[in-house]
Amino acid sequence: MGITKRVVIEPVTRVEGHGKVSLLLDENNKVTQARFHVVEFRGFERFIQGRPYWEIPVLVQRLCGICPVSHHLAAAKAMDRIVGADKLTPAAEKIRRLMHYGQMFQSHALHFFHLCSPDLLFGFDADPKTRNIIGVAIKYPELAIQGVMMRKYGQEIIKATAGKKIHGTGAIPGGVNKNLSIAERDIFLKDINQMFDWAKSALNIAKDYTLKNLDKLKPFASFDSNHLSLVRSDGAMDLYHGNLRAITADGKKIFDQVDYSNYCDYLTEEVKSWSYMKFPFIKSLGPKDGWYRVGPLARVNTCDFIDTPLAEAARKEFKALTGGKPNNITMAYHWTRMIELLHSIEKINELLHDKDLQGTDLVVKGKRRNEAVGLIEAPRGTLFHHYKVDDNGLIVMANLIVSTTNNNEAFNRSVQKVAADHIDGVAKITEGLLNHIEVAIRAYDPCLSCATHAMGKMPLIVTLYDHNGNEIDRKIKE
Amino acid sequence: MMMKPKIATASLAGCFGCHMSFLDIDERILQLIELVDFDKSPIDDIKEFTGRCAIGLIEGGCANEDNVHVLQEFRKHCDILVSVGDCAITGDIPALRNNIPLKECLEEAYLNGPTVYNPEKIIPNDKELPLCLDRVYPCNEVVKMDYFLPGCPPSGDAIWQAVVALLNNKPLDLPYELIKYD
């Protein structure tokens, strides 16, 4: 046995998913193992047991301050079923949709401008001192302001529908607790054309970047995978509600129009000793072949069409690149995310012109149930909430598969791919190399990346040890 | 040229919502980078403190050994340390696990859940994973905290006014409507 090196890439100030990467190299610096670990555990599934069901939509959203609306709405959709509200009033459903598209708009803008634009504008190997949002604000002030103002617009929509920008209270079991006043609506209508312009220009930036660098991006951290998302009953993209569809890397349907209440029959999650994040897979295909990707890329791949004209035109252009087949390029997440940004503002516009938003019939109730599932397409992918409630209305079981968890195997594959392509055989670690791994993880917009580099990028320490655990090299990327 | 004061931020056992709320100062972020330099923070990716900081903003309580180390580092390097939000102040939602043995929480997530596939009955235990503390601790039970900004999260306006007041050596006198306890 020759010397084995262990390389650890560890983000330092982590909360929403402490993540780290570990690599094992043999004596020839060949990568023998590459792993992506999530090193945080909170135990929500257990500690919400005993809490009343009506509290859950406001409680579980505290899982995540970056897209709390997703958890708020997924839990509310489950609690609709618990209180027997099988169909919400038009006002309630549309207020919730507006809240959701507001969140999609702010979250995608945040990810693209605050987090990723530095990589795309300055390059993976650019000086880390300027490769952050402050660097963008100095060099491209107009672009930075667009990002800030788009995020603000989405946040204001959340505030108008949920009561607060972060951790609101708008959705309640069976409906919502307020509608949208004419005065509130008019504030949003005043700025909507500006938002359209900026969303279109953001889409163009992502598209042009991808096409210009296609040769480099095609193999980067990429691999064939299955894709999973909700789709509407007619096959359209629907970020708020639908049935489950999964497809293979070349577009064959694995299952389609599955009622998500039966998700347990189709999906399961493998536990591994080295990560707190489980590894979901499609049962019928098994752990080796059944893993899949979720999020914007998966959604654009799985849906048959988008029901808003600008985003649909953008989708067609995107699909043309792969001759209509699913796109498996990891870095194409950025382009698809901006297609969804544009779709979201189109949906917001549609909804703002809908008089149902001023409706006053906000809550329905029916026959109580003791078990329910709620799903939603969160900015980062399909989000699963599943609860059992006793006769006193207290939670007795909770199962959550958060969006980022669905991509767990994909993170690992991406890290392995970057390690194999860029680290294999390299004796000396460079800062630019580290950022390649970071760029790959960031493409998915994982919640831990939000947490770890919400306003810039991940600080990383890489330490190189010999097989006795002696430190032989250490790099800190600031 | 006068050196700008430095500010540092950290997110421990929280949800990152307080940092998001900080971002809700929106275009005032351009004013902020005129007023201060950012030191150790997710904002600029500085990993080690580069010098003495005037203000440290802490989101989240302490749930594992890493959280404690980071908090102690902040106390060492910051003149004023602020508990931002309810998790830092009380432990809040993550501290709901304090009444339940940690083992039960782990078993629920990795053995008992309806979608768990775990034929070998593994509970994650790799040495890459930091040790969980017995319970979740508010920051002021670990180090001395100087100010407490309540809310889940405190609004962007509240954070902005607090930071500006502290930078100008003014009393932290927030108007009633900016103080929320949810």
C-alpha cells in the first residue's frame, strides 16, 4: 500500500446544512473516493411530534429561512387534507400561488445574482477577493442593483400575502388568512414591466453564458441521470401543484401522473454512515440506478410545456440544444433557473390581473383525516411533507424529504466527476481547483449552499494529510 | 483615510433566515459597504478573522461542537457581540429537541421514518460529522452577549437601525414597531 492522502474541503460557517467534501487519493494522486457530507442534524421529524397540526405550517418553515414559503405551503397543503379541505376557494389557492411565485422569483434572483453571477462574470479562476457580490456591485453596479431589486419585489409579494418577508403566517389549514387589496395589487403592477425586462435580461445572460462556454460546460460535473418533478395533469410545468413524473436520462417515463399521496410506494431513502442527508431513490430501479435529480433542470426536462408564452419560447430554445431530449448538463441548471424566473413573473402578472385575489371566501373545511401528504415544487426541487395526526389533533408522525436531499447522489456524482477530471493526478491543490468543486455544488442551488455562501461564496479549508494523519499541506481560500 | 470599522457575521444552529433578513435591507447594502468592511462572514468568504471587529452578529444557538468553537472565536475578536434573532437568544425551534433524548431524534430520522431504507440499521456516525451537544444552548449560555435583537427573524429595518446605531455609538433605541417577538 502506498501513501494515501485524505483531502477535506470544509465550509466553515455553516448552518442550513453544514457541508464538506472529502477526497481520498492513492500514491499516484489518483482519486479513489470522493464524498459530499452534510454534517448537521436537527431532528424535526421527532420533535414536532406532540405539536398541534395547525401550528405546523408556521413551525416547519423554520427549517429554512431561504425558502420558508416552500415549507409553509407544503405543510399547509398537507394540513388542508387533514382538515378535509379537498378543494380550496379560488381566492385561497390563488393567494397561495402568488406567494409561491413571489418566492420563486426572489429565490432564483438571489441565487443567480448574489451567489452565482460572480463565477459567471469573473470566471471560476478569478481572484477570490473580487469574486463575490461586492465585487459585482463595484464592477457591474447596474446588474447588482437589478438582482437586489428583483429579490426585493419577490420578498414584498411574500410580505403582502404571508404577512412577513420571512416566516410568514398567510397559509392556514384549509386556506389563507388574508386576500390581496387593490392598493397592494397596484403597487406590484406599477413595477411589473421593469421586472419583466430584468427577468428577460437575466435569462439572456444565463443563456448566452451557457452557449458561449458550451464546450467547457458540457462535460463539467455532468452525467446522465433520471429526473423527477411534479407536472400538471396535462403535462404542463406547475410549481404549486400536480402529480409526480419521473423520466430517464433519455426521456423515457419511469412513472407518470402518480398521485403524490402514494409517494411512499415509489420512493425510498437510503441511510449512509457518512452523511446526515439521506439518499433517495426510485424503488423500482433500486439504489444503484434509481437516484434522480430535482430542481429547475429536472422540471424543464420532465414537463411537456410551460403555460406562459415567454417561458415556453425559452423552454423550446433550451430543448432545441439537445434535440428535444432531456438535458443532463449540470451547469444548465442556471439557464433553466432563469427560464423559471421569467415564468414566475409571467404567473405573477397573470395573478395580479385576476379578481379572485380580492375574494373574501378564504377558508374551507370538511371531514377530518388523520394522515396527509403535501408536496410542492420549491425553488430547489420537489419538497415532500407527510404527517400523521391523532384524534386530539397532535402530530404523531412526520416525514420530510427536502428538495436538496433529492439531489444528494447528484452532488456526490458531481464532486466525483470534478475530482476525476480536475484533481486526478494533480499533486498540488490550487484555489482555482477548489472553486471548480464549489461551482459544481453551487449549480444545484442546494440549501446548504444558500446557508454557506448566501451572500458570496463558500470559504473553504483544504488540508492534505498523509496516511498517518500528518498534515502535509493546507490551503485556505478566502 | 480613516479605517472603516469591521463587521463579522455567523450563522450557527439557525435557518439562515436572519441573514436573509439582513439582505432585506435591499439597496441599503450599498450604503453599508461604504460604512463598514466585512470581516469573517458568509458575505465575503473570509475564513479567519483578519483583525479586531467592532460588531459581530450571531444568528442561531449552539447545537454541536462546531457552533461552540465559532461562537468563542467571535467573542475573542469582536468588541460588541449581538444575538440576532430568537435562535441565538433562546435556542428557539431547534431547542424543541431539548426535551427529547437525542437518540430518539436520530432513530426517528434514520430508522423509523416511512421512507427509510436502512437494512444495516446505520445511524450516521462518521468521524467527518461533528458531535451534537446534549441540547441546544442559547448563545449567552456559552459566551457573554452584549445585545439581543429579538424576532424570527428581526426585520431588515430592525437589523439596519441596530447596526447603524452601534456603529455611531448611539443608544440602541428601536421604535416599538420594529421590536417583534415572533
